[in-house]
Amino acid sequence: DISNPARSLHVYETWIEGVMCEFFTQGDFERSRGLTSISMNCDRHAVSTAKCQVGFISFLVLPLYKALASYSPSLQPVLDTLEANLAHFKKLDAAGQS
């Protein structure tokens, strides 16, 4: 999962679909069991996929890739792709799109 945000946007979006489907299926199951609280990022009625990706990249993936790129500058193109994907999802989030 942690490598997908650094892939081309087309490939990354394919993985996002699968991950969000898994999350939403879990949330649906929790709702069907009458749980009062649905797990984080699993409520299909309240979650923005774009916002999830911004958080995932910003707080988990980007710091790791920046550290790796500082150790191995040859990873800069991968970091550039990651940062472009982050900018894409920030734009979608700001526009209120999922």
C-alpha cells in the first residue's frame, strides 16, 4: 500500500479503488452489526477519498519517501511523482470532490 501513492496516477487510482472498496465493505459490515462508531476511513457516507489520500500521503508516505530520497538521490523521480499525486488529491479535496 505504501508504494502505490508513488506510482503513476492511473495505477495509483486503480489501487485506491480497491483499498477504498475494502474499507467501505468493512464499514458496511460494522453498520450492519449496529456498531455506534464506524472505523476510520470506512464510512462510505462520510468519507472523502481525496481527503483520505491527502492524509495518507502527507502524514505517512511523504515523510518516508523524503527520508529515502535524502539517502538515495536516485529516488527523486519517485518522490516527484508522489508529490504530484499529493497535489492532485489536494486539488480534488479543495474542490470538494471525492
